[in-house]
Amino acid sequence: MPGDYAVRFDLPPGYAFTKQDSGSDDSADSDANTVSGRTTAVTLAAGEHNPTIDAGIIMPVLTDTARLGDYVWYDTDQDGIQDPDEKGIAGVTVNLIEPVSGRVLVTVKTDGSGYYEFAGLNPGGYAVEFVTPPRYEFSPQNRGVSDASDSDADQGTGRTSPVVLSAGENDLTLDAGMAVPGLKPASLGDYVWYDTDHDGVQDTGEPGVSGVTANLLNPDTGSILASATTDGTGYYEFAGLLPGAYQVQFILPPTYSFTTVDSSADSDSKDSDADMVTGLAPRVILAAGEHNPTIDAGIYIPGIAPASLGNYVWHDLNRDGIQQDSEPGIADVTVKLISGSDGRIIGDTKTDGSGFYEFAGLAPGDYSVWFMLPSGYRFTTADSPDAGDSTDSDANQANGRSTTITLGSGEHNPTIDAGVFLSQVTGKASLGDYVWYDTDQDGIQDSAEQGIAGVTVKLIDPATGRTKAETVTDGSGYYGFSGLQPGSYAVEFVPPQGYTLTLQNRGGNDAADSDADATGRTAQIVLSSGEHDSTLDAGMFIQGMKPASLGDYVWFDENQNGIQDSGEPGVAGVKVNLTDAAGKVLATSLTDGSGYYLFAGLAAGSYTVDFEPLPAYRFTLQNSGNNSGSTDSVDSDADTGTGQTSIVTLSEGEHNPTIDAGIYIPGMKPASLGNFVWYDEDRNGVQDSDETGIPDVRVSLYDKNGVLLSSTFTDADGYYEFAGLAPSSYTLLFDLIPGNIFSPPNRGSDTTDSDVDMTTGRTPLITLTPGENRLTEDVGMFPATVTGVASLGDYVWYDSDNDGIQDSIETGIAGVTVNLIDPLTGRILAVTSTDGAGHYGFTGLNPGSYIVGFVPRPGYEMSKQNQGGTADYADAADSDADTGTGLTAPVTLVAGEHNPTIDAGMFIPGVKPASLGDRVWYDENRNGIQDSGEPGIAGVTVNLIDADTEVILSTSRTDGSGYYDFSGLAPGKYIVEFDPAPGYRFTSQDQGRDDAVDSDADTVTRRTAQLILAAGEHNPTIDAGLFIPGVNPASIGDYVWNDANRNGMQDSGEAGIPDVRVSLYDKGGVLLSSATTDSHGFYQFTGLAPGDYAVKFDLPDGYEFTTADYPDASDSGDSDADASDGFTGLITLTSGEDDRTVDAGMFTGGAAGSASLGDYVWYDTDHDGIQDADEPGIAGVTVRLTDPESGRVIAAAVTDGSGYYVFTGLKPGDYAVEFVRSEEYQMTLRNQGGDDSADSDADTVTGRTASVTLAAGEHNPT
């Protein structure tokens, strides 16, 4: 009919809409709104055909789009804070709002657990509106201290404050609490499973089915109240419900059938409740506070076995796209299952504590997997040619999607992995350790007390109480959570039935006590970047009962007689499951290198053991020992068909060491490998006759796809072995003893050399033939000469004159990609980019050899290589990169070394470099103008963006005074984006008439207008003003001094130390800003939000920290830096506070007292080069302290009002001083008269003095 219409396009997963209404041709543009997918209104006349309604979609790089969301919960106590026992609310309507117009862009409903999300958003401003169901009331807004656990909805309107999303940002903190006053919420749910035998009963081994839609209905009207999807293991839930009548309808996936309903063979918790035709479960009545966990559905495909897929998300630390043993899994990553036929999302789950996930109960067919990139990460290279399919990454780097996976009936595909790495090179954290049976109940781990297998351990968000990941202890009681973001966590131990937690925090050793309180939870733990906390233990016991255990041995039964005969080896790497009498798996272990396993810390009771060898093996005869007169300790107890033992009943304190399994490969003899780890005293990589073995080194065996099979330890003489192996290919990984280095490989013969890579500790692939016993896989180690990891870096600069030398007027280049490369394999180990001033660095490196590769941006060329090395220029001032490849020669680092000389010069032929920058300040009066006294803001992230492509070229942070700079830029179009910490707001844009003192950032997008830089131009006017409503800016700082007498107090006459790097961190350990002390030793960070901070001081070469917090000194006169790492404790700043007490004392390690020099710049009225009594000093002259060999500026100062200057806190060594005269001045005559304290020392042309040598403690005032 003629009239007005609109068209809505629904995006396929992974896509985003392109720009709307670009260009002037309506038939060739895209008409879809980039958020809602809707067109504007289209008016059709009678008979009219409009063929111009188009939509362009793209598969964006994930960092281009943003997402927001989180959670609606039932706030039982109505305090506005998410408590651990408060659940989500299903089916709440949530609107995404355009904050200026109030227009609704998109509408969703919370899922069964109360979560919602808006994804694929363009960067910009948004608000969220929550719609309360009838009778519900909103909780108080913005209560508590954590934005992740409060309610953000206005109690009147249901709307949040506007939020501004940057490219790639994930804001998952927008929550709403609501409740019906005086009423506890109800819930229901449970499980959809694949009923393989169609008997309507959930049998052991029948998997859950992921991705099945369950609708919650009003049984009187049939209307859908909420929808949920079963997770990767088949579970669903509807929470936060009012008391009343409900009905669940399960939507049958294509080709599936429902199983028998309400089977009388089992209880209601194990049957299927879904009608076989409609999928409707019976009507249920929920009382206030009731949870009904019995609403299940069994489904199957006639004649088809269920399929499954899954595997692993890991932190690809070296970014090579290959899973290494040292690279941890990442917990809590969302993974979605996509239908291959229509692109629908049919299931989602999260990775567990070790990074694993699974989708089970699937129909045969085509699927793909979509990995949701964790905030701050990027996907690694997909489908690396150097990796097997089980160890590569399958996620597309742009959109996180795998290719199509075709599953056959009964097939399990465990190879769908994703590798990710941090956008900024920072370390992930981890935690874990041990649950043990505390026999004497004293809360301390004694040597005879065993671990407890199969204990559930949860990783908890301490702010919300939510479980982030879950795992179970292995056969020996150990557990771990890896790949964690730096931040706060708690651990919760769930005692098995009958167990009691032991006493908390007893003894003085945190590694040997129990950390769980009466609820099973530890205190909050704050993990910093790269930290591993291995002290989180829990002791448990059964009152009045000793723990039991069982185990023993899996062996290769060569003659297949079912008896362990002399000479028949154990089999390494066999998976062993401990199950209860009902068949539930309680714990899992792997046999060690000799075939042994153990399950300890068990309650008295009945168990079975299930052995799962690799596919090529078969089980030998069961219980042959009973027929041959042999004992039960040497027979095989595993059923030849199932691999399960009969029931084993353990009494209190009993250890049963007779549970064995014999296996063999028909027609095949077992292989083995192993040998020796030794102390390589002469470090030559060859085993000499007098060099001894190293005991207790962990050795791990992997298959050719990188799957861990077994681990063992070297014996007292340094030997190890893996026996009973199938003929195949394997690799070995050796754990490096702390403080040691691997010997160089492949020196000498194969029986006496070292076989592992010096960096990774891995051997190459080792192929074993039937019956082969390879005892040549050896490893040498030796202690590092200097303790500590190494680092390298320095600088990329714009070489204007293309001479390959860093001249004083040549600036750095921002945003240049720099690769760290393994010189043996050419593999890229790490990637970074230069900051706004052209600096870069790689830290935390193992000693060894590296190559640095510089990648010039389009249009740039490399400068001449290695032009330094003369008397005037050392290696620190030349360019080290090959002009063709951009690669340096190999650089060898020893432990603890920092090499700051790896530089690269670049230029654009015939073009001078451009630059831009300026300042971020705290606009106290919010007038949009930088007024006198308004401080800069330290630690604000500033991005430089290509205006044409919107790609971020470089990232910098404002220094302690709020300044930033991007230099060495090609002429062109740029945008600057300011990204302050949460809580700050932007002041008004473009106020006043002076562009140098206004704010240039848009208050919503946080970006400036497009900037055009000409060749050689410097634009120092790009500023941003920020403020926090109702809050005055805080600051922190003070002083680094030379504590000459090492007493920890600032004494009269002890000078400040210039040019010391000082870094500011938030309470989570995230670096916010860095500054350097001035010529007098002072520093400051200004414009800070109230909150908790820490300061870190970097020691200059040759210095040590003095005693911290000396009791006889005031807080303003002591040293606050910890002597071990240079960090202060947490410092809490209130609104408007200026804390000037955060100091660090240092002294030179080799001699008491550092050196200093300085004196005087004067006006030589009679031009005779001698200071006369009536000739005055000159104020404001710049004076530079330089390295006399390279000319590098070490520090700078300005003469005071009387013409004096000084440089203090200097290491003993050689220096030169350069005086920078302004154009109207000339230098006077040099070295006149016989008094060095009264002459002029500066060269009349260069302004430089001769080299001056300072001894420890010396002051040169001439």
C-alpha cells in the first residue's frame, strides 16, 4: 500500500554496518543506521518501486567496535550493591539510548541469568535504560566504591548516566538492581541432555546439549516472559522471578526429537519434563525464595550419536600462533557456537579456570566458533604453518571466528583453539596451589600429610561474589587458575561431604598454612601484571578419621599375560579417573614417566578407577593374578572393554597400592626415551666427566600436537625416563631451575650434548620406532653470571640530514612498529611501538641473543647503518638497522643487562618531520580555558589517529605535569583522542579566542577535529581540559636525594638526584604515568582523581635504596621506597590533597656519597674571560650535563636568579657541561688567567667544556 515505511537489516554475527548516507548517489550508498540497522522513513506512492534501500556491512577489526552491558539483579536487601547470594533477573527489557535525543537505538531482554549486552557499537556516547517489570522498584544508585557491583540506573527514570565508548572498549559495568519490597525471588531451571538410549533418564556419560533455547512462559496467556540458551554443558536457569505460576518450553533444534517424558524409572530430577510434541514442561508454582532445579529435557537424533567440539583459549606470550607449555590458558572468555547453515548463535559458554571450553550434544553438521576477545587483548596469527591443528589458533584475527567445522555422528573435535595476546606487552597473572588433609588439625602442612584429590575450587570476584572460574584438585591435591587479568580475586574451597576446614593462618609461613576461613574463602588477593601467587592453600579433615588413598601402576604387558613381569616397563601419560560408586568423576591424574599414579586424601568409602590410554593401546587380561597364584599387586584390574575396575572400598586410613592396569599395542614393542640433566660448569654445552647431574628437575612429555602426556622429575643423579610409549613423535620440555641458563645446544656428540632450545627449554620432535630405547635426550644448565632478567631498547628518530647520527635537534618518531626476533628461527617473539617521543623497550627478557626489527611507516626510508664508533659518536647515537631489511645484527644479553643502544634512524626524502602535542589540564572552574594555577593531569592516555583510516598510529601518556608529544610525523591529516580514567569529564570545547589555551576535545567523542600538519610544522596547541564533578584535583610528589650517610633521613647538605625515573601506578598495578626528577631531584604528578596510588622509583646505575620508613625521621624527611623493588605502599589521596612526602633516598653502592658539579654563568662586561667582582650573574641560562663521548644529554638545569646552577647525585665518571646562549649573547674567552674557579670553561663556538672526571663523593664547583 502507498504510505510510509522503514526497513531494518539484522546483522550476521561478526559484522558491523558501514557509514550511513555517504556520497551523493542514493542508489550506491548504505541507508542503514550503524547501530539500529534501520533506515529513515521511506514514502511510497501508488505503484512506485524504490530500488535504493541498501545496507553495507563490514567484518571489522574487533578493536574498531565497542560493546557495553552487564547485569540486572534482584537486590534483596535493597542496598544498591550486588551481594554474593543475590541472583540476576530474567526477561528485563533494556534499551540502548542516544543520550542527546533520547532515541531508543536497540532493545534487548536480559537472559535467564540476568545478563544483557549491546555489541558491535561504533565509538561514541550512549546511555542505557532499564524497564522495571510490574511491582519492581529500582535500588539506590551509585552505592559503594565499586562501579562493577553498584546499580547505575536512576531510581526515577531507570537510565544510566551517558557513557563514552572508545574504539575496542568493553564497558561491562552498567548494572541495575531492583526488587519487590519484602519479597524473596524465586528461580527454576536445570538441564537439556542427549538421551543416547532414548529411555528418558539422565544416564552417566550422556552429555548435555548446548545452544538449546528455553522459553519461560506465562502459563495462562502463553506469552514469553524470558528466553535462555543452554550453556556449553547443557545447563540453563531463569532467576529473579516473582512467586507464581510458570511454564518452560524447550525449542527443539532441527533433526532432534524429544525423549520419553516423565519416565517412571527415576526421580523427577533425572527424567525429561518436555512434552514429546510441544516441548512444554508441566506448569510449576514457585513460592517466594523457592528454586526448582528439576525442569529438564532429554533430546536425541534417531540413529545418530551426539557430536561435540571445543578446546582452549590461551595467552600467546610470544605471539607466534603456537601453543607452548609455558603459555597459560585464560579463564572466563566467552565463546559462542554459530550454526553453519544460517549464521545464528546457537550456544555460548565461558572458558574454565584453565582456559578450556566445550560444546556437547551437537547434531552432525556444520558449525563455527566465535571467540569474544577479552578487553585489552588481540588475536594471534591464525593457522600457523609451524603448528599442528591441535596447537594452532583457529580464530580469525579480524573477527574472532573460526572457519566452518563439519562434525560427523559421534565425532569430538578438540582442536578449536584461540590464541590471544595483550595489546600492550604486559604479563598475565595466575594463582593456585594445594588442598591437603590436615591429620593433626593444626592448620599447618606437615611433611606426612597428603593432598586431597577432586576438591572443587572456585575463583571469585571479591567485589560481587560471583564465580569467575572453577576447577578441581588433581590426584595429588594441586589446582591452579592461569591467564588472569591483573586485579583482585578471592578463592573459595568447597569441602567434599563430611570434610571440615582446618584452622586459618596458623604458623609464620604463608606457603604452608591454610588460607580458607570458615566459609571456605580466602581473603582478597591483588595480583599484579605477571605475578603468580602459589600460596593459596586449604587444609581439610574428617573429624576423627584418617585419610585413605589408592593408586599404583599402568604397565606395558609385552607378553599379554595380565601379569607384571620383570622387565615390562610402566606406561607414561595414561589418563586415570577416580569415580564414586555412581560413576561421577571425582578427580583426574596422569601416570608419571614410570607409569605410577596416586589419588590421596580420600574419605573412607567406595570408589572405582577408570583408565583411559591412548587409542592404539588395548587392555590386557583382567585379574589374572588370582588364577596364577600371583598376588593382586601384580595383576591388571581394568575391565578389557571399559577400562574400569570393580568397586574398591577404602576404610579409614587405608592405602590400597594394588589398582593396576596392563595395556599393550598388538604386534608392537614399547618404546622409551630419556636421559640426563647435568650441571654444565664450563658452560660449553658438553657433558664432561667431572660434571654432575641435577636432581628434582621437572621434565614433561608432549605428543606431536603439543598435548601434555606426562611429567616426571630427575632422580638423585640427574636421570629421568619415559617408558611404555607407543611408536610416534614426541617433544620434551625441561623446567629451568631459577637463576640458571640452558646450555648451548648440539655441541659435541648426541650422547654428550644438550638438546633443548636455550629460550624455550624444548627439544625438537623426537620420532620413536617400535622397541626403541632412546637415552640421548640430555640438558645442560648453569647459573647466570648476574641474577635477573634482561632488557633492551631505545629510540627511533627522524634523521633529517640522513647521516645516520642522532643530532641534538632531531626528534623521535611516534608509532613505529618494533619487533623482537629470535635470530635462530626468525620468529617474532614480541611486538611494540614507539611512544609519542620515539622511545620503545622490551623488558623481562631471558638472557640470550635477539634481533630487533624496525618497520618503517609508508614513505619512510632507513638511515645509514653503524655510522657511529668514532671519538665523537658512540653506538648509542647511531642507527643499528639494516637499510634494506630494518633488522639489527644479533644482540646478546646476559642476565640483568639492559642495552639502551638499539636505535634506528628514518626519514622521508626531501621532507622535514612534523609534530604535535601539548597538555591535558584540570579545569577547576570548568570554563574551558587553561587558567593560571590549574594543574596538568598525569597519566592520561593519548592516541594519535590517522584521519583517513581511523587507525591508531601511536599511543602516549601525559607526563607528571600533563604534557604529551607526538614527533617525527609525516605531513598529513591526524586526529588526537584523549582517553582519561573513569570519573573524569571533558570541559567545554573551543572556548575563548586563544587556541593555545582552550580545550580541543569533543566532550562526547573525546576526539579533536581533523588536524593537517605541513612538512616541518609543530602544532603545540592540542589540549584537553578535564574535571571530576564535585572533586578538586589531587597531586603527589616530592624528592629523590643522595643519602650520603645511608641513615634513611634527609640530612642538611645531602643533594637531590636529577634525572631519576619515577612512575605512578593505580592500586591494580597499572602504570599511569612516568616523570623524571628535575635538576634538584624533585618530581610531581598533578591533576589526579582521589583514590589509591603507588609510586615506583627506578635506581640509576650504581645506586642502592636507603632504609625505608626510618623511625627517627618524619614522613616528609624519610625514604618511602621499598629497597627490594622501589615501590612505595598504597597512598590514598583525598579530594584536593597535595601529598609532598613521597620521597626516595639512594646512595652509591661502590662508595659512600655521589658526585656533583656546577657553578656560575656571569656577564663578562670587559670581555676578558675572568670573573670580576662587579660582574653580575645571568639568570635563566640553560645548562646541559652531557656524556663527553656521545654528546647525549644526561640532565639539564637553568641558572637561578644569581646565575648559579648545580648537578647533584651523579655517579663517578666523565662529564661535560654545555651552556646554551641565546642569540644576543656571545661566549667570552676560554681558560684565561691562572684561577680555574674564576675563568670561563666553555668553548667559544660550541659552548661546551672539556671532559671533567668526578670521583665518588667529589664536588667540582669550578
